[in-house]
Amino acid sequence: MKRLLLVLLLGTLAAGELVAEDGYRLWLRYDRFLWKKVRESFSDHLQTVVLQTPSGVNSEVLAAAEAELIRGMAGMIHHEPRVYVVAGEASADLRVDGFAVNKVTVDGRVGVRITANSDAGVLYGVFDILRRLQLRESMADLDYASTPKIARRVLNHWDDLNRFVERGYAGFSLWEWPYLPEIRSPRYQDYGRALASLGINGSVITSVNANALVLTPDYLEKVAALADEFRPWGVRVYLTARFSAPIEIGGLDTADPLDPEVRAWWAAKVDEIYEHVPDFGGFVVKANSEGQPGPHEYGRDHAQGANLLAAPLSKNGRDGIVMWRAFVYDFENNTDRVKQAYNQFVPLDGKFADNVLLQIKNGPLDFMPREAFSPLFGAMPQTRLMMELQITQEYLGASNQLAYLAPLFEEALDQDTFAQGEGSTIARVTDGSLKGHELSVIAGVANTGSDRNWTGHPLAQSNWYAFGRLAWDHSLSSEEIAEEWAQLTFGTKEPSKKETAAHAGIVDILMGSRETVVNYSMPLGLHHIMERGHHYGPGPWVEGGRPDWTAPYYHQADEAGLGADRVASGSNAIEQYAPELQALWGDLETVPDNLLLWFHHAPWDHEMDSGRLLWDELALRYQQGVDEADAMLARWVGLKREIDLERWEATRQRFVVQAKDAREWRDACLLYFQQFSKRPLPEGVEAPAHDLQHYIDVNRRYFPGHPGEY
Ligand code: BDP
């Protein structure tokens, strides 16, 4: 009886820990370890912490580091170490933000020393130790160093000044513009802290579809307030620059980059920004793309446009940069859209100032579930190139569906361009090591918003986390990152066997999820067959208006076959890649299944690697996607007792939606393509629930992240 009571009591305690998690704390939960003995086994090794930087002065960044250290250790092991701030150089290998950790003994007290060449480096060292502690890694013999491979690791927020977030699926913008600069949400600190915990050191706080108003004096006061909030966390603020700002807010009648008055206007504007934000990071510019103004209006090219802004950003010892976006394609151009950026930019190689980077999306089209990489990464040897990834799930189910994106990011980073022989990966292009550039940048389009849990889907936090971890170290594997994240985000006070199994379950679910979305939405290299506008759900029939915003432009379905012809018989986009890749991808026999329909218009009876015909394979992939979505839901349901109720239920509901959406994709796409293939569904594929018209008639009207119709 006594034993039973004890079991019941322990059971209640354990269950109690599982309640009341709303996701706000992200991966920084710092819950106290349950057993005193375990706590002591850690605190014994952490009696002292020495923070060593060149200044040795307790700056606001070091104060944040120290406070975090205390918060984490007091939280987890109920112990406050003695903290010393001392002066001293670290090794040059650690560059600006890296840190080294080793054991020390001060006055007979054992502990650790974190050394870095900057205060931010120490801050990152603190977060690293706290992560290890959360993961219950031994603190006994710490002796390691970590240096980010990429110098600037930035989030891009597509946030408008009215707090609408373009392609945002987690509420409104975090920036409460109307209340700034005086009233400052406590969330700004939590945001900065989350970024610092990942080593993200920059935030572009305004949308690429820029509003010049943010550069007016009133708004610069507000920008300065946000910069002040983020500074203790080592996060610098960047803005988007609207190219026509000299006209819109400057009273000039031109924005011509070669006009002296325009140059003087930008120079004065940049001075004014630095008066407000002395560590301002620089600008992102979307020019001459999707209706945004740019240098082409004045017969000037992208380099002339970028250099106009680059000049004042590098004046007076400033280290501001311009991230000039390569996401450009013309309204009046009938060249295959995926070829256009390369055609526009390659002739400009060598013409950009040293503080300009070309910001290139991973693929040449637009953040599809899978794309071939942008050929620009293998071109332009004399230009600094950076990669832009999309963390928000514009084309992968918004925050209703799970698509753990680390495998996508990893695929993009590991892709070999062959620009300078084998091993010229995009990771090495982006981190500058291929061409020996010190200035390197990576950007991720944020998935954060005002939702209590930051990202809408509770598991979408993993994508923010994964971007940050890969930006710091692109050699980490997506699986390692998933394991860390699952433990940090769902671990309880005392990991049990059951809990470890639950985490393994979460990791499995995460790891398969991106490919699942590919399977039920755009398998085998299909792309851009989603609904118009909000981009959620199937739309292979979308026609009318600009051809390059329709679906048939990309899938080219006809009675002969399916897929975009991008070899010599078609647009020949393949010629923009290295010969090694042309040989591999240009041949219908050697192209991998997952890029088949990206490069080829393949006959319906084309024989696939599996031995099946294209049509059958396509149908079975769609079915596989549905089966996998069902399996994710079932697996998640099975984890109920191991996960706190709030996050479990919020996630479960989304998996139900995902399984339903997967069916809609499968049925809609197969019915649509069947009009061309005129073949029956192979065995194993469920019959569609409705006719094609039913799916065409679906009208979601309003969907988050897109203005929509009411
Ligand atoms: C597309 C989005 C659009 C963005 C554009 C961009 O649909 O909202 O403005 O990219 O990156 O993916 O500029």
C-alpha cells in the first residue's frame, strides 16, 4: 500500500512537470534538475567562472552574459558560481566571435574560464556552456573552442511598419512601432537573448518590400530604441533601403544613383542613421524586382545601385554592408525565370564595392520545397556572395504543417558548385573560405511573430534553432541539431528512459518531415504548383496574368509528359551550371529522381530508378506523402504521456490539419495531371474523395501572411 502511494505520488509529480508549457521559453528552459545529487555533480565543477576578454571591463554585453550564467545555473543546478571578469587576449584563431573554454582553479575553487576576443564571444561561450548543461553533458574536463564559420549571421524580418508580417504565420510583427521609442515590450530582450543563444548577431527588422518611412527622423528614434534593446545581446540592427527614398521622403525628383544630389542625400541619411545607431549593420535592398524601384529606372545597373549605398556605409571607419538581393526577374522578359538573375548579375562580376554582398536565395526560383541550387553560387568569382534561406514556411505549409528545414538547409549548404573544382560547396562560397573573403554573411527569413510561442507551430521553433546553429557551424548535421533541440525544448527535469525514447520519436518525426511535404506537394522536382497569392495548398491549374506566376509555366504538363524542359531542347537553364553538373543533371538517365521534373520534360512512361513508370511513380509519391503525414500524426499521438499537454495538443491539431492537407494535395494534383497522362492510378493509391472541380473551387480567401480578400 505504501509503495503504491509512493508510486502514485511520484506519478503525480512527474505529470505535474508536464503541464503548463506554452512554448515561450523556447530552448532556454533551464528547469531545475530533479535530484540533488545530480545537481551537485555539476555544481562541483562550476564553483568559479572566469570571463576573459581584451577589455576586462564589465560592458553591457558581459553583464548580459553574467546574468544569463547565473540565471541558467541557479535555474538548473540551484547554484551560483563566483564570476570574475578579467582582461586578456584570446588566440587569433577565434576571430571576432569565437570562444575557448577550459578548466581553471581560482582560490582553490574549480571552474571554467571562457576566453574570447570580444564580449560577444564570451556571451556565446556562456550560452554554449548552458546548452551543454541543459543536455547534461559533463562539466568535468571542459577544454574546447568554437569559432563561427560565417561572420554575420542575420535574420531577415519581412515585417511591415503596420505590424503585418509578409509570409508570417505566427501573428503580428514583434516590433510595436506605434509605442516605440518610449514603451518597450519585454519581448525585445527575450528576442535578443534567443538570438544570442544561437550566435545570431544581426537582425534586419524591416521587409524587403521596403517602406521609406523607416528612414524618417521619427522612425529612426524607434529604430534606435530597438537597437538599444538588442545591443546587450550582441545583435546589430540592419534596415531595408527603399531605392526611391530620396524621392519619397527626400523631396528630390530622382533617385538616379549617379546624380550628385542623390549621393549627397544618401550620405547624409546614413550619417543620420549612425547618429541614432552607432553600430548600425547596413542595408538589405530588393531593387528592380516584383515592382520594387531600382537603378534600372535610370538606365543604371545593380552594381551602380549597390555602390551608391555602400560608399557612406564604409566611410569614417564604419563597417556597414549592403546586402543586394539577387532575387530579380523582369516583367517583360520571356527568358525562363530561373535563368534571369544569372543573366543580369554575371556580367557585373567585379564591379561591386568590397562591402557589398549579393544575397542569393538557395534556389534560382523561390524557396520551393526542393530546387536545384542557384547557379550564381558557382559564378561571379570576384563578388562576395551570401545565401538567403527561408525559415518561414511560405511554400511548405505555413505554420499548420511540420517541415523541419535543417535537411533542406544542409542540402543547400553541402551542394557542390564545382566553381573551383570539386569541393566548392555553397557553404564554402558563403563562408568566404573558397575565395578568401573575411566578410561573410548568411541570412534567414524569420518565422517569428507575436504568437506566445513565437513561431505558431510549436515544432517550427526547431527551424529558427536550426538556422542559427548552421549559421554558426555549417558542418553540424541536421540530425545532431534535431537531437539537441528536442532535448532542450522538451526535456524534463530528470531524463528517464521513456523520455529519451520520446525525444528519439520527436527526432524521427522532424527528420522525415521535409521530405514528407515534398512528397505530398511537389515530388520529383515539381515546383511552383501552389495556389496563387497566399501559396498554401495545391494549384497546378493556376493560370492567367503573368506567365511566370502561373503553374503550367513550370510543370509544362501535356499528353507527352511532365516537367520543365531546361536542357538544350528547352530553356537550356542547365548551361548555367558547371560541366560536371550539366553531365549529371542534363541526362534523363542520370538525373536524380528528386530533380527530374526540375530539368526535364519527361515522358509519362519514362522508366524511373525504381523500375516504375513516371506516372505511377508520381502517384505513389503523392500517396507516400499522405501515408507519412498519417504516420507523423500517429507517432505524435503515441507520445502523449511524455509531452506536456499544451504543446502536445497544439501540435496534434496541426498534424491533423497536415494529414488532411496532404490528401488535398494528392487528390488535386493527381486528378489534374491525370487529364494529361490519361492513365489509371496505380495500385496502392487511394481514389480521390472528390472531382477536380471541387479542389479548384476551394477558396481560402484570407490566409495569414498575405493581404488576401475579405
Ligand atoms: C517571395 C514572396 C514575396 C517576397 C519575395 C522576395 O512570395 O512575398 O516579397 O519572395 O523574396 O517568396 O522578395
